[in-house]
Amino acid sequence: MTKKVNVFGKILCIAAVLALVGVVVYIVNSSVGYLAGTGMNTLTVLLPLIVSACSLVLMFVPNIINDTITGIITFLLSVGMGYAVVTFVVARIDLIADLLNPVNHPANEYTAFTWTCVGLVLYVLAFLGTLIATMGTRLAKKKK
Amino acid sequence: MSKLKGVSRGLTSLAIFVLIASLVAAPIMESYSAPLDTFFGSTSYRIVSEQSGEANWIYKSEFKTAAEAVEALRAFAIEEAGESFVLLKNAGTLPLAEGANVTLLGLRSYAPVYGNSMGAAPDTTVIQDGNQSYLALQKAGLNVNPAVTKKYKDWVVAKGGNLTPDGELYAEYAGAGSSGPSESGDLDLTGTATAPEAAIAELGLSADDYAGYTDAAIVVFGRPGGESKNYVTGGTDSTTTNIFGLSQEEKAVLAEAKANFETVIVLVNSVNPLELKEVEEDEQVDAVLWIGYPGSYGFYAVPDVLFGKVSPSGHLGDIYLANSAVSPAMVSFGGDGSVDWANVDEFTPDDSVNSYLINEESIYSGYRYFETRYADVVAGVNNAAEAKAGTYTAKDTTVATVDGTWEYADQVVYPFGFGLSYTTFEQTLDSVTVSEDKKTAEVTVTVKNTGSANGKSVIQVYAQTPYTDYDKQNLVEKAAVQLVDYEKTQTLAPGSTQTVKMTVDLRNIASYDTNGAKTYILDAGDYYLAIGDDSHVALNNILVAQGQAVEGDAAKTYKWTWDSLDTETFATSDNGTAITNRLSEGDQSMDINSFAGYEGTAKYMTRQDWNGTYPTVHEGIKAEGRIAELLRNDFIKLSTGSEVTFGTDHGHTIYEYTNLDWDDAAWDELVDQVTVEDFLGFAQSAFHNIEKIDSVGYPGNKADDGPGGSDGGTYGVDGQYQGKMYAEMDGYDESVAGYGTRIAPTPTNLAYTWNKELAIRNGELILGESTLMFNYPIMIGPGVNLHRHGYNGRGAEYYSEDPILSGYTGSAVVQGAQSKGCLVNVKHLGFNDQEINRSGIATFMTEQAARELELRNFQQMIEANGKPASLSADSALYTEGALGVMTSFNRIGAVAPSANKGVQQDILRDEWGFKGYSVTDFTGVAPKAAPKESLLYGTVAFCGFGVSDPYFTADQLSADPEISAALKKDIKYTLYSLAHSAAMNGQDTTSHREWVDTPWRAIYRNMKTAGIACTAVFGVLWIALEVLSAKKKKGAK
């Protein structure tokens, strides 16, 4: 029996990549420019990494765990990614609130905000990807 | 089944996400309740008192219904507008005959600037309720050419402008921050880079369009302004290339008017001074009327003035120049308003460092420069007549490109204080008596209406002090003329007179001597007081008295002589505090030259050599040494070992202290009760909010932004009379539900009335009644920073370039507001000269300039100075100064404004005796506010969101001996100011917060409910399907 990743598996793969890219954006966004030195939320970093790692592992071990377990794992991955989205937003509330203040803002603050938006979009897309993958019965087709 | 299982699993995940988001959102949204309330127009809580009775209402509103309030405020707004208009030119054309048929020309005749953006923005709901300018003019009796106005409407609509359901122009742009009515971007009515104007050809106008409406063309030119607005010099197509000159398109409109109408009247719809020399000198322009930003109802006052029902009595509170970019103060303003530190990249965002501004002009901003140099030109001294290229205006209003002669007439179009009337007045200086203690002068002036129309006259009293060798040796600068007091008469009928007796505060003629006596001095020599119709006339009167060959009237001056230098009379403040250098040395210095390594950096202008010391731009300065340390906002290290205790319960509540004097020892026990945690909780939650203080039984209140009235309050949502909501009263008129109190002309208009009594009334209605009707004990206003030059985009929110006109206007507003229990926040202390880089810019100047201009201005409000001559000695007003201030964004020297000990502690609290509430301007508890230093020097609250400063913890702050002692004082300032305000109104020991449902609370609440329900439903479904699936598989095997 060989495996071929189905549409849900592909979406989960894409979600994993988006989560990885997203976390890189978040880390860079938090480390350089306007937000340098402001610290990072551990969960905002760890959760996407875990989601990515688990998703990729799932792609290579479809025949080891059954559909129910796969479903539970993808479910947990989507919950985790959803929680990462929430922590990302919380981590940037101060930045958003500051920008609502109509005083002059340094250019790198707007840059930080732009990359925050990019990162957040990646997180949200990754979350939606895991969510869709969760709806699949399995991640790979069984082929004789 | 497997598909259904997957879908239910996915939906369960989504539901959990919604649930988590709602749980996280709830506390965040609650912490941002004030801005959310503003955004949604909601009220998130009310204060409920179980035993509240009549006696608890310490302050009572004048208005028991919304209808009463709307009508009274409307009438006042129109009265104030009419009295603020300044007649700049009149060739006998005005007043117009009633019934005149006129044509309005210029884009601003259809889409005027009603008010400034943000802080004093006009109420657009009111405007759009049939009070648009062109409608108001018609309703007030002006027969306006409908065809031409329609062509402007069509043009604006074609450019993307939106119309109300009634087919009239939306006025959202009137107080908007950045965008106009157009979404297409073709037309931006609020921008400051260009002056939009409709070309005559584009409008398709021809002489036929004017038929029947040719009695006069009224041409309106305007420029917007307000918070966050920036103006810069150059880059436009006006003669001077400045934005304040008339653009080619505007000149074309004027040419069209002149070509088709015998009578041409120009309305100036701008607060930043326009360059009007070409209009003034144009013989075909018959009249010019400054209307500023007249507010939501102000255009109703225009016909009153045009027809002569109201004779103009406003006077300019700023000098009007031929070329607005040419003055010493504009040098450091430069092209972009400031100069970046050369090593700005070495600082972090928390440092909030960008640029510096060195006010090299010293005290010579505005009319002080132009009139003083003029006096020296007349006297032929101090290298005044010679002028280097680039430092003066040529006869064609451009910047002179060659060295030449400085001519007053080439520089100034309208002097400070200028304003015409439909009648004439004769002012007689009856007597002047200088008190033996040198502190006051009794000035008596009789005014006679010598013309043929009713009118009010403004008595302007100016002073000249001697400029001596001592001054030159010690670099004490002296203006040749300075305003020291003013009064406005009642309406005088032709032939009638009024005698006004004024008590001039001679503290305001003392000069601050930084280098010699290190305090205020009175020089030996000749002193003059003079009356005059404006600053130039008054100066000429003095010059004539001195024997100079200029036109003037020496009889309007009074001279006295003091024989010796006096370094004592004004060396102590009213409360006995020694006045000495506070801004010239150490961390709090405003003089960049005082910092090690920066000696000689600034070369301040001196009257000794006008041409040789004209300011220059200093680029490329690096922030190093102590300046760099101060810029990083962490310059006081915390220590431990404090023995100060907090939170001792004596069983008191704040309600027992509403009438208690500051010096009463009973305050100690109340202050003792407050825990550090309670106080820090109060201090960190000050965005449109007065946080609860549980340890004294205070449940908190809301606050709102002024200075033009309530930002968020409306009669429908917030309006109430002693706790009973207007909207719940019988006969409530729904049509005014969306109205608020931001309906008066912009603050600059108020100052231009030169009417202290009117300013008191403005304070009562616009700030005071906002407090009472909408239950906002704190109103953030008035805004009072001086107009250092004409380019501060926010100038409209402030009063004037002069510290006495501004200070006395502000003081009157404060008195009116506080009479209603409003806890004012006079702002922004201090030196908000410009909006460009306002958050972070480091502002430097001499201590003399700081004290004699901006600080003298604030001092009048803090000390309740400037009492009108009409008020009796036993008036309850002017017995207590302002009880609240808001600090600025810009640094004072190198230090965060709230952390500048010199200004906030030594001068504000020690010298002036300020006992009130001091709040930062939207910093939050962030490092940029230098929170621990600010608390140490008297700041009690931080407007903004969030705590990101690592030192802002009860443990750290209460452990430090100095800061814990300061916290005790800060707590007393807080409790005292709250107890003497409407924060106590309607409250008692049973008062508590009662939550009110709001749209934003409904969002997170409904999300939570949906999240829980969906998680349960889809989760159970998923589990059930999994169980069924497992059984099925088992059965199949």
C-alpha cells in the first residue's frame, strides 16, 4: 500500500508552511525595527512551530495512526493555531492602540505595523488551513 | 457519515476559536472602554447613588431639558462668532444695505472650514441639520445667488463630494483629520499642502450667472487647521510660494469677482494667518472680513455683521505678515519643522527621540520682533535697518535675495491688535497710578463713540520698559511694546461714553534676568504705558512721547521713572517662593548651551544687533552625554528603604472633603487611606476616564476631550439633568439626539473677541455645561499654547501669539468652566509650538523666553489672573486658579515634559502654587513618559493605554524614599482636585458603578455565547459520530 496526499493533506501542508513563514515574520517583526527589544510571546512562537512539525509528521506517517487519531490531532492543531492567532493579536494591541493616537509616528512604527499585518494574515491563513484539514476524513488516499 | 464527522470536527474547532477569542477580547475591550464608547457612541457604566438627593448636586446645570440647552448654546455660538469677526479693510462698502443680493464665490463659500480638526472640531451633526454655511447665510437674511452656489455644489459632487439625503453637502470634512468629502481623492478639503479651488472655467461661470445678484461678490478664501495638521513653507504657486499666500486659482476667482462686480468683499476663513498684502492694496477689493473658523452656527452671524446689525469689534490676536515665512521664529521651523538629531538611529522606540528645535529668536517672536525692530529703525540703533538677504521681506512680498533695508511696511500687513469698526471711538487715557510697591497700575480710560453706529471698543494697554546697559551686559532682552491688559466696552450708542478702570498687573512688565540677578528684574529708567488701537499704534504713541518723528499721540501714553535696578520686587512669587533660575542649568535646563559639550551651540538673537544675530539653522547636532541620557527617559535611579506608609484606614470617604481647604490637616487621614495600588490604578487609566479609588469610596467617572466642547457626549445618549436622562423626559425632542456641545467658533475666534466676560461665558457653556449635562467631570481643555508663528497647524485650537491675550482669555474660560465644577485640563504645558514631530521633539530656548512667553501665558490661568474690570470685588470668580493641566508631547529641553522638574515642580507647583491634577497627553505608562520621574515631579495621571514601563509597580515605587514621599503629595493633589469638582456631583457614600450594556459588550458577549453553544453542539455531534463510526467498524468486523 502506498500513500498519496489528498486535498486535505495538501492544505495542511500549505498551512504548515504558512505557519512557519508566519512565525519567522513574527520573530523578525519582534526583533528588529520599532518593536526590537519588546519581547516575544512564547505561545505565539511555539504553537505554529508545533503545528508545522506535527502537520509535516502526519504527512509521513498516515498509515501508522488511524483516521480517528488523525482527526483528533488535526483538530488539536487547528485549535492550537487558532490560539496562536489570538495571542498574536494580543501581542500587538499596544502597537495598534498607539497608532490610533493621532501624533507623529516614526516610519519604522508603520513598517512594524505592516509586517504585523503580514504575519497576522499568515497566521490566519494557517489557521484556516488547519481548520479545513480538520474537516477531512483522512489526509492521504489509500491506493492499492 | 465520515464527511459529517469531519465537518462537525472542523466546526468544533472554529467554535473553540470563537470562544477563546471572546474570552481574551472581553478584558481587552473593557480596558479600552473609553475609546470604544467614543467610537460606538455608547456609555459603558453609570454611577448610581442609592441616597442621592438634591443636596448632593453641588453643581447644577442651567438646562433642565435638551431643548433649552440646544437653544442657549446656539444663541451663544452666534453671538460669539459675530463678536469675533475682525474687519480688516472697509472702503465704505460695509455695512451692506439690507436686502442686498449677493453672489458667493470661491470653493470655501460652498465648503468652508467650520472648525479645526479633533480637539475643537465643529459638531457636524448640527451643521448637516440644515446649518451649512450657504443655508445659514440665507436663513440669516442674505440673498445668495442660487445658480452660482449650485455650480459649486455640482463641481464638488463631480469631484466625489457626498450629499446628505436633503441634497446638501456633508460636513464631515469640517472636523476631519485627513480626508475630505471625496473618496476619489480628487478633492481634499482638509489638506494642508495645497489650497483647493474651483477654476472659473471648470465651473462654467459667466456674467449671466450673476444676473440679479450683483450688489456684491463675497469671495471666501480658507485654509483648514487643527490637531495633527502640519504646514510647511514653500512649494505652492502663490507669489511667496507659501501656502498662506493666494494661489493662482484663488487669484483668478478674485479677478472674476472684480471683473463682474462693483463691490467685492473678501471673507478670510482661516486661522493660520493668510498673506493679505495684495488684497489689502487692491483698490477693487472693497472690504476684508476675517471670520476664522466660525463653528457650527457661526455663519448665521455673518449677515448680522455685513448688514451692520452687529458692528465688528474683533481684533487680531496675531500679527499678519506680508510673507508668513519670514520671521526669526520661522528659521528653526525650517522646511519640515525641526531638525533630526544626527544620531537619531541610536535610540530605541521607547526613547521616542526624533528631532530638536532651538528657539534662537529668544523673546522676539510675533509682534515683539517686528515692533521692536521697527522702534530701533526709527531710533537708528542696534543695527536694525540693515538686513541680510533671506532675513526680510522685499516689497513684492518675496524673500529678499540681496542685502537691503528693513522696512516695517514691507513686513507687516496688519499689526497685532488690529481691527476696524463701522463706527469710530475716541479713547482717552484719563489717569495712570502706579502703586508704591510697584506691583500694579490703576489705568482709567474713557471711551466715546464718536461715529454714527452702535459698537463695542477694545481698550488695549501696552507697556514699554527701558532697555539698559545692564540688560545688554546680561543679555536681558526687551520688547519695545507688549500687551499688559485689555478690556472691552459695552455696546456704545453714538455719542455715549464709558469709563473703564483697570488694574494692570506689573509683574508682566518685569524681565527675567537669567545671567545677572537670576530672577525677575525691573530696570532703572523710563517706563511707558500706552493705549492704542493696535500694537503698532500704541508703540507709535510711545515713540512720539519720546520725541521721535512718527505719527502718534503722546497724550495716550503715561511715563514714569524708576531710578535704580530692582531685583527684589518680583523675586518671590505670591506664595513667597523664591523665583530663580529653573530652566538654565541641570537636567531640567531648556538652554542647550548649558549642557556640557554644547556650550555656544545656540546663538540667541539679541536686540543689540538685529542683523548680526538673526537666527540660523543648526543642523547635524548629535545627542550625546547627559542630553542622550535624558532623552532615554530613565534618569533617576530607584532606591529602597522608604518608611512612608500607605493604606491606613481611617474610615473616611472623599465625600466628606468637598469643601475642605487645601491647608486643612484633615486631608492627611484621607491621603493615608489610599493604597499605592489604588493610586497607580488611578494614574494608569486616564484616557477619557477618571478611575475609581476604592480606598476613599470614589467609584470613578468618565472624562472627555475639549477644548471646543464634548467630543463624545450627545444629548440623546449622555444628556441629563441631575441624573435624569433628557431622552427619558416628557417632550424630549428626538431631532437633537445627536447634537453635542462643540458648536462654538474655534478658540482663536474667542481670543479675537478680546472680551473677557464672553470668554467666561464660553467656559460656562462649552466646557462647564459639557461637564454637567454629559457627566464628564474632566474636560480636557482649554488649549492655550502660544502661536509662536503662523505655521502651527494646530494654531486654531489655541488663542493667540501673546501671553496676556491668551492667558487672560484662557483664565476667563477656566473660571467659567470651574464655576460649573468642570475640572479643566489646561493644555499643553508647555511649548507645543508645532505638530511636526511633536511626540519626541526636544525644545530648547532661553529661560527668559520660556518664562516671559509660554509660561507667563499659563501662569495667568493657574493663578486666576486677568479678572475683568466689570466683576465686583466680591465675585466668586477668580478666587481659585485652574485645578488641572495636561502636559505636552514635545520634550521640555531634553526631558519628557511631565518629567521636567523645572516646569512641573519648581515653577508650576512651587512658584505658582498649583494644587491640582496633572495628566500626560496620551502617553500611557510608557517609558517615553518617564513615569517614575513624572510621578516624582507632580504628575498624577497618564492619559493613554497600557503599562509598559518596567518601574511602574507598587513595590518598586513605594520602596523609594523620594518617590514614595512624592506619591503622598500626588495623592493629595488628586483627591483635592476631584473633591473640588463635579466628580462629587450627585454622589455620596453609596455611589457605585452600574454597568450599562453597550454594542461592543454585546459583541464579545454574543461571541462567547455562540462559542459555548457551538462548541457544545458540534463537539457532541463529533463525539457521537466517532462513537457510531467505531461501533459500525466493530460491527463490520
